[in-house]
Amino acid sequence: MNNKPVNFLLVEDDNIHAHLVSRSLEKSVVPVKVYRVANGADALSFLRRQGLYALEPRPDVVLLDLKLPKIDGHQVLAAIKADSDLRMIPVVVMTTSRDDADREKAYRHHANSYVVKPADFARFRDVVTDISHYWGTCNQPPAASDS
């Protein structure tokens, strides 16, 4: 197993959800580093390394909520996948939405996964642990070109 931490960008405006995801990721057996932004505009700035985020690393995985202020998650996802410098970064949509239209739209914009946040805390933690395990040990990304 690679000991290099997996850099997750968590795009989540709900502080409670962000805390649960961050704590669950940090308790994972996979070494991780979690960066968090609370709106879609900051997510794109982080990914493009603009402004306050100029020195931040390129994330290995984006965990993206759909219902975000400034720029919603669907728009962020579309922008990531339309950008030749960003499109290969895996995007896992993590949302409370069970709406078929949201799921279809996310996959139409090339989401790598769509996960509905469980209401049960233990299940929520397990789902996040599974995500960190998959992206940290099972997934085989292309060679890094700009980390």
C-alpha cells in the first residue's frame, strides 16, 4: 500500500456534514489529508489554484455536495469535467438528494460516483470509510502530472 496521503477536497457548506466527513476520513486506515471549502466558487478557485488557494495541492479526489451557495454542485461538476486540466480528478457527489433527476444530471456531467448521505451516523461513517478505502487503495489513477 502507498503511504502517500490521499488529498481529498471536501466541498460542503453544512458544517455538521463537513465535520462528520472530515473526522471519518481522518480516522480511516488510509492516510488522508482533507481540505474543505464551503461553496462552489471557492471549490473552483481551489482546483484552479487561484487567489487564496494558489499554493494548495491538487486534490486526488473531490467530494462534492450538490446544494451549495454561489455556484451549485452541478455547475461545479460541469466546470471540472469541461476543464482539460481538471477533468481527470475523480468527483464523488455526496448529497442528501435521492432525486433521480439530480443523479442523472450528475452522471451526465461525468461524476465518478453518486453517494446519498445516510441519515444514520454509523452508516454515514461507514460510507465515508468505504470511499477513502476505495480511492486510497483500490483505485489506480493515472500517473500524476501536476501535483
